[in-house]
Amino acid sequence: MTAALTVDVPAGTWTIDPAHSSVGFSVRHLMGRVRGRFEEFSGQVTTAEQADGCTATATIAMASVNTGNPMRDDDLRSANFFDVAQFPDMTFESTGLAGGDDQWELRGRLTIRGVTRDVVLAVEFLGLDETGLMGEQRIGLSATTTILRSDYGVGATGLEGQKIVVGDKITVQLDVQAALGA
């Protein structure tokens, strides 16, 4: 038996609005944490009456990484980390949705540097706006997951003597507004 959605959202295709959305991350770096974001991304969320009819896709331009430090960002774009010349995009495609009320688990396939792994995002439904900025319907979603850089072949994790330069665990945070039929 298929689960019905427990939130009242019209069925349809919702296009992510990058001007009102963000794709961020944080990672351990030396004795602290570095936070960054990707400036260029696109995606869609498709809603249906039944949870198994709901899908999500996203494409993130890896060259758009921004940690507030141009030298670090250039290193992240290089073959040392993202290798944007060979692998310009990170992609996500959902494979299932489970949960209820305002909390969901979105399962999917995340591809970074040509390596695809299963991930689970904890998704919070933030609401429906019947009259968005241009009179369109909008939804708000927040999602988090943790991935390991080593699973995707992204950079080395330490130096001599086990000193951690960049941690292996990456926390990913998505805050999304999407417009119906945009």
C-alpha cells in the first residue's frame, strides 16, 4: 500500500527558485569548521497525492563554490578536490520518499566526481504560500544530510602525523523555495 502525503500540497512540478534558495555545506578544517555554498544550481520537485509519486532532482555547478576565501575556492575547484574541468556538476536524483506530517526522509542518488552513492536527506516541509511573489504558489523545504568526501574520491583527509587538514564528514544544508509550474 502506498502512503498518501500528509501535507496539503497541490500535485505538480515545482521549480527551485535560486534567488530564494541556498545550497550550503560545512566541514572540519584544522581546529574549526569552514562553511561554504554553491552559487549556481537548479532543480525540480514533483509532488503527487501518493508519496511514491513524489520526486526531486538537482544539478549543482561545482565551479560556483564559495567559502569566502578565493585561494581555498580555487583549490576546491582543482583536481585536488572537485576537478571541475572534468566533473562540472554534482547531481541528485531521488529514489523514494517516506515519512509524514512535516518531516520526511528523501532517499536518492548523489553523484560527485563521477561517483554515485545512495544518500538520505532529512526534509522538513516549511509551508505552502498560495500567493507567492508573482502570484504563483510556492513551497518551502529544508533538507540536511551528511556525506563522506572519501566516498566520492574528493581530496585527501590528513597529513603526516594524522593532523586533520580537512575532515571527511561534510554536512550539506539545503533551503529551498520552489514555484509551481515556473
